[in-house]
Amino acid sequence: MALLTTENVGIAFGGLQAVGHFDIALEENELVGLIGPNGAGKTTIFNLLTGVYQPTEGQIYFQGKKINGKKPAEIVGLGMARTFQNIRLFKNLTVIDNIKIAFQKELKYSALSAILRLPAYWQQEKVVEDKAIDLLGLFHMEEDAHKLAKNLPYGKQRKLEICRALATNPKLLLLDEPAAGMNPQETRELMETIGFVRDNFHLTILLIEHDMNLVMGICERLIVIDYGMIIAKGTPEEIKNNKQVIKAYLGS
Ligand SMILES: Nc1ncnc2c1ncn2[C@@H]1O[C@H](COP(=O)(O)OP(=O)(O)OP(=O)(O)O)[C@@H](O)[C@H]1O
Ligand SMILES: [Mg+2]
């Protein structure tokens, strides 16, 4: 059984069909690229999968359960996490607190033990703190733990968003242009880390990325959309030579 399946999913805004006939199946542990020109509907697809938008047609199944109509927080609880094209962090909190908040669904102490600061609270706090530092370590950001999120350079804010997403212990991770604003060196490192995360956290990743060469380097499979429709699916090699894809990217 596929981890995520969509059947004929679509959404219209007013008269505009932003996404239509969107059919995909993502298997466990796959790293799949979602590409397409500006305004093709990539972010809208993430919004549909995560419950930010409700599809006007079609069905979405995650781990065999239908998730249409569920709220974003419920979907996170089921094991789907994402990052945003426009970074969303608690800018006035520290880096580590941003991650600790995301761990919340894992916490086992009661509200009362938190208020009274009972031992259960401190034990959990320590566990969460250690896990947060481990996640930061993936991106070599341990030394940034106590900085305010807003004081991080852009590239590190994006990495912090990935840490926050990972803290929710997802089975499926959706990354919306995680390398935007990074220089080529940072971008290469990030792509390596994304590969590492996929291998070591046993999760499935759907990655939106503008740089074709980059996605082709790390994804085993690509889905290409243009004007809200899938125009091609296949291996990087197949996509590279697909006439419709070339036309979408270069114009006719
Ligand atoms: N809430 C909304 N209301 C109206 N139109 C919307 C809404 N969200 C997205 N759209 C439209 O849907 C289309 C797809 O937008 P989307 O942001 O998904 O594209 P994208 O592929 O992510 O583009 P980019 O590469 O620039 O990030 C665009 O025409 C956009 O204007
Ligand atoms: Mg987008």
C-alpha cells in the first residue's frame, strides 16, 4: 500500500482551476521531486495535502485513511509535516524553543505536572531538549540553539524549519523550496542532508525545487506540473528528455 495516494484531486479559486486531475502515489521511503514553472500549482498541492485548502474534487488517502476534510493540525498528528515557501517560525523565540514547541505532541507529562514543575516535567524537558539538539546537529547548528530565530541568516532559518517539521516525527515530509535564497554551496549541503534525513529517519519526502539539475541529482522520481496539471512522471532521465517538459520550461 502506498503511503500517500491522491485520486483526481483538484481545486478551483473562483474561475481559476489551480490544480486538476492530480493523481499520485508515494511509496514509503521515496524521495520524489515536484517541479514545474512559477505559478504551476506546486505550493497549492502542498496546501491541499496538508489540509490548508480543501479540494473541490477528488480524494486524498494517507496511510490508507482518507484525510479530506481534516484540519492541518490533525494531519500533522497523523504523520505529515511540511515546510513553507515563506518561512514560518516563531521569530522572537530561540532556535531551540522553536523546535521544542514542535515536539509537543510527543510530550507525556500532564498539564498539572508542568504547572507544578514535577519530576515528570523535568525529565521530559530534558529528553525534548536533547532531541532538539540532536536535530540541530544534523544541520551543524548546535551552537545556534540559544539565538533568536529572527537573528539567524536566511539559510539557517530554512534549516530550522526542517528541524521543526522533523520534530513532529513525520512519515511524510513536504519541503517547499527549502534551498530558496541559499548559495550554491549551502544548497549542495542541504540536498545531501535531505538525502541523509530520508535514509536515516525512514520517511518519504516530496520536494519542491526550482533548480532542475539539483532535484535530478537527488530524487529517484519526478512529478512535473504545468498549469495545475501533471504533464510528466518519471525518472530524472525520462523527464530530462520529455518534450512537454522541455516546452513547459523553455516555452514553445
Ligand atoms: N488562495 C488562493 N486564491 C486564489 N488563487 C490562488 C490561491 N492560491 C494559489 N492561487 C493561484 O494558484 C496558482 C498556483 O499557485 P502556486 O502558488 O501553487 O504555484 P507554485 O507552483 O507554487 O509557484 P511558485 O513556483 O512561484 O512558488 C497561481 O495562479 C496562484 O495565483
Ligand atoms: Mg510555490
